[in-house]
Amino acid sequence: MPEKCRLTVKRTMNGFYIGISGINAVDNPGPGIGVARSLREDTDLGAKIVGLAYDALEPGVYMDWIVGKSFILPYPSSDGDALVERLLYIKRNHGLDVVIPNLDAELPLYIKHAPMLADNGIRTFLPDMRQFRLRGKDRLCDIASRINISLPLTKVVNSVDELLRAIEELGLPVMVKGIFYKASKSYTAAEAVAHFHELVAEWGYPVILQQVVAGDEMNVVGLGDGEGNSLGMVGIKKLSITALGKIWTGVTVKNARMLAATENFIHEFKWRGPFEMECIVNGDEVFLIEINPRFPAWSYFATGVGINLPSRLVRRAFEMPVPPPPRYEAGKLFVRYTYELVTDMTNFKKAVTRGETP
Amino acid sequence: MQKLARLAISEEGFVFDPASGDSFQVSQTGLEILAGLKNGKDDGEISRWLLEKYEVSMEDALRDVADFIACLKNAGLL
């Protein structure tokens, strides 16, 4: 009788080099540190965090218990060639298996160059350009109707004339929003015109005008697999915010309509990658305010309640099995706090002179 | 009643609504009334129970329960 073949497979994992941008943990924090912290909590990944900074003074460059080695990147420019060249340098000289870009301005470049990066052994897990454009502030009307969620009355304007006509329709106060960033509440037409000019100068046309809706500010962080399935999501309500409108304390919630709309979004648009859905909830009505195509700065909140989305993203990017997301509990509290560290000038000197930390 | 059923209520009177993220503090009596409502009792049954437990007239008990229910409605909990 032949002896039973005993096959044992022992997989050794040396760990992934994971590039993380948005490590500017300042008063308007980038999402990077929360993402990096989440990845380190999945010890099976053996994540080696590579900090991708745009300034030598980004706090993440010095947070060596979270970020390993950091590199200074060129600012994301129109074609992104310099950015890609820098990533390939990091790949050759240090190691870079996957990048999680966390800043809005970077995303079009990473999406554009994703196939080329993949050919060079640098993976990403991002929406395609069509999906990215679809969730633009000027296209939210299409999304809202398809995912069964309300949208505050919205007008896209390209001139002061159009702006004034839109104000007549929407009334005052009104939200005046840039195509990529920034939103201001205007109480008079003159104030709205001033905001319009500021936004055009900074972010270009068009500008979005939106009716102000009352209610609680609730958000969802989620991750889509690109095939219409959710890899996990967590809903929260902001309990207090900073002067810049950033969350300082929050609580997990399970608002059925908001979570259903988020599921619909992933399913309907086959969203691939992380996203943040910003909503205003007023009783039974849920208004869609914005969809950000990246992790929010508070994404560690989801990890803290058991749903480690960055880890699930990396596992999916490497075609590793991703189990169904566990359920999270409503009523868990998020409290941000300030912290200081004192260090010598080594990292700063090297980052400034050589563009990378030791 | 559907909203009431989803509330998380602690023994100390801390009430959390998982759908809205709102939290409230209720008194011991309020806590007992909430428990009664969750168990499907109507305001008359709850008022009679208050009458047995506290030195209060039926008229006052009915009014207090009605006031408390109005507060719950105003807070979006009913």
C-alpha cells in the first residue's frame, strides 16, 4: 500500500512594501496615517509602510512607529511623469509593491498610470477614470437618482450670470462649491459672487451651487471590489468638528437608508477601491452631499470597530482571499487627540537634502 | 414603536439611537416609562403603574406620561 503523500505547504511572507500618501497628520489631516496604522494592525501582511510625502515637515515622516522610510515626491503635475519616475525609483532602490494614494489631486494621475505601474510591479486598487469622473460634484445628480438617495437642489454654473440665476431658484443661504475642493455657505448674493471668483481662481470652472439642507452630518467609508460587491463599510455621525470642518469626535451609526444607498452605489457603479460618502440625514430622508474617491482622514475609525478596510484593500489587490466583512456595532465612539513628538534633525536633514529619510 | 425597538438603553438611563447617532439622558422614571412603551404598554397602563408606585393622582400620572411621550416624539424616538 503506497504511503500517503503528506504535502505541507508553508508560505513565508516577507511582507509588502506599501506606499502611503497623505501622511500630513496636521489640523486638516490627510488620511495616510490612519491607513498606515490600519495596515500595521494586520500583522499577517507584514506591512512595511513607505511614506510618500510632498513636504519634509509632514508629521508622518517622523512617526517611525507607523511609517518606515519616507520619500519626498514631486507635486502631482499635469502629466504625472515625474511622479511615476519617482515611484519607479522607490521600487528599484527600496521596494514598493502597492501604493494607496490618499489625496484627491493625485488620484487622476495614479488612475491614468495604473497599468504602467502594474507592469512595473507596483499595484493599485482604484476606480477607473470613468468611475472617477462620474462621482464628480457636477455629476452627483445622476448618481443620486440611480442609488435611491435624495440630492439637495444643485446647479452647475460657469458664469456670474448663471450664478445669480441659480440663486434666484435655490434661494439663500446657498452652498458654493469648487469642482474639486472647498465649499462655503453664502448668505447673500454678493458673498456668493465673491466665493465664486475665489473658487474659479483656485480650482477652475464649473462651480456648484447647492441648496442648504438641515440635518445630521453622517458619512460612510466603504470599499468596493470593482465587481459590484462591498468589501466592507462603516457609517458614522460627526459629533464635533474643527473650525476647518474636520471630524474631531464621532459615533458609529447604522442608518439603514444611508447604508442601503451606499450598497447601491457599489453595486450600480461597480466601484473599485475606497471611498467616502458624505450625507446629511434629516429624519427618514438621506441627502447625498459628496463622494470622495479615497479613504477619509477618519478611516482608522472603521479599523477600530473591526473592519480594517486598508488591509482588505491590499489583500484584494494581491488576489488574496478576503472574508466577508464582520458586523460592526453602532454606538462606538471616535475621539481624535493631539500629540507631540521630539526628535533630532536626522530625518528632516535627509528628507530636505536627499529627498528620503534614512 | 419601530424606532423605540432599536434604541440601546442602559440601566443608568443613557439612551442611544443607532440610526441617528443621537444620545439622550432620561430619569429613572423616564427609563421605566420607556421600558413600558418598549413592552407594548399603552399610556393608560403606564399611568396606572405610576399611580401604584408613586404618590401621584391619576390625572397627574396621565399628564406626566403624555408629556414624556411628547418629549420622545419631539426627540424623534417615537
